[in-house]
Amino acid sequence: MPEETDLYGLIGHPVEHSRSPLIHRLFAEQIGQLIDYVLIDAAPGSFDETVAAFRERGGRGLNVTLPYKGNAFRICTHPTLRATQARAVNTLAWTPAQLIGDNTDGAGLVADLRENLGVELQNRRLLLVGAGGAARGAVGPLLEAKPAELVIANRTADRAVSLAQAFAPDGPVRAEVFEDLEPSFDLVINATSASLSGHVPDLPSAIVGPTTFCYDMMYGRHPTAFLKWATAMGAAGCADGIGMLVEQAAESFLLWRHVRPDTAPVLEKIRQSLS
Ligand code: NDP
């Protein structure tokens, strides 16, 4: 009798360039399990019914990407603490009675920084640029790493203030406007989508010193606009978000399959697939 193949997927709009099917196939191969992982492009307004249909056809879990992470948070009946903090869900799992929503983006970021890149977070000064969904998902896990302080700066300053206020009970976090940022940080994380259009947030160059590590959540075949800027400013090291992508996927896989895969060989293959 053939072994049953469990079905997972990524829902978003658009999704066609996603590396998630390859990542999850490699994870499953690594531990000798069989899964199918499909891409689901859900037209605007069809998120809820598309998730319901996927459950109906026997799907076991979903990753969720733009623009539906907020929708996924709203429909889940059992959000994890980190999903509740982020008010966004990138991983859905379910039983007949429960729709569980998790947010693995921040944990993926922290795992990439610490384990893959060897970047120390404890007692360090961290700057998070951006206050959108990705930044919101990162704040809780970054504060759990016990930095000396976490400063949030965003083009629309009010959004950084609200984000810092929301997490104030959880650790030393505050908002700052771009022009008042003081030199220099141990780590600067670009959680804006500016690199998507080849732009760099309007940051003072002094935030990058000779020991500063710079990280862009965006990734691609070539260094992002932010990483080019950081290198020109003399950053000690730079990395893009491809490791975060693989690590957040590993956290989703753990939720679904109860095994955390070895990410190093998968990260290597995904990097190669970009070039
Ligand atoms: P959102 O649309 O929720 O937020 C966008 C953010 O970017 C806002 O803070 C916005 O500022 C800021 N921004 C956009 N353009 C500019 C600009 N020209 N200058 C300065 N700030 C700008 O996006 P997300 O938070 O979901 O995603 C942000 C990035 O993170 C994307 O590049 C995404 O690809 C990446 N990401 C990577 C992941 C990974 O696994 N590697 C996972 C999740 C996200 P304002 O508030 O002023 O509009």
C-alpha cells in the first residue's frame, strides 16, 4: 500500500516566484518523509474560502504570505503568543476543532542571525528599520534575545512609535526618527520593502560604524540596495534575508511535522537556486 502524501501549501497573491515548495520538499527528503507543497494564488477577497477549500480537500497546513498575513490572524481560533504579538500569521495548522496560527518570521530572523551568521544579540544595540508586518513579527523574538536596546525607526514615524509602545512591557525598546539616530549600532536590520524598488531608507550614514553588521530581510540574486549602501558605509558584515526565509520555513515545518530539519544544506541549495 503506498504511503500517504500529506499536502501543504503557500497562499498569497502573487506566489509564483516563491522558493517555499523547494525548501519544504528538501526538508521532507532530508527526514525521509513524503509531502506535497503547492502554491495557491488567492485572488483578492477570496482568502477565507480558499483556506476552507484547502482544508476540505485534505490539506494539512498552510504558509501565508503577502497580502494575507493579517487575514490569517483574523480567522485563526488559536493564535500562538508570537502570532498575537505580531498580529500576523504566516503558518496555519489545524485539527477538526482548532485553527492554529503561528508567526515564524521573527524566530527565523533570530535563528539566521545567531546560528547561521554568528551575530550576537544579547547586550547589543539593535536598530530595526521599518514598522510593517515583517518588523512587527521581529520585535518580540529580538527582545527575547535580551539586547541592550532595540530602537525602531520608520519613514512614517508614528508607526514606529506605536510598535515600540506595543512591546514596551517586553523589553528595552523605543522609537526614534531617522535624523535623530545616534551612532552607531551593533546590528542594523532593514525590515522595509524599500529594496524592492531599489531604494534605501533615508538613514544617517553614522549609524553604520566599523563593527556594525547590516541585515536586509529582502533577498535576491544580487546584493540589495540597502546592502550596497551598508557596504559603502563601511559595515563590518552584511547578509540578506535568504537565511531568514529558510529558517522561518524550518519553524513552520516543525509545527506541522514535529521535526526541525537541518537548515544548512537546504540554505546552500536555495542560495544556488537564486544564482
Ligand atoms: P509592509 O508593506 O508591511 O511594510 C513596508 C515597510 O517598508 C514600512 O515600514 C514602510 O514604511 C517601509 N518602506 C517602504 N518603502 C520605503 C522607502 N522607500 N523608504 C523607507 N521605508 C520604506 O512589508 P513587510 O513588512 O511585510 O515586508 C518588508 C520586507 O521584508 C519586504 O522586503 C519583504 O520581502 C521582507 N520579508 C522577508 C522575509 C524573509 O523571510 N526573508 C519574511 C517577511 C518579509 P511606511 O510605514 O513609512 O510606509
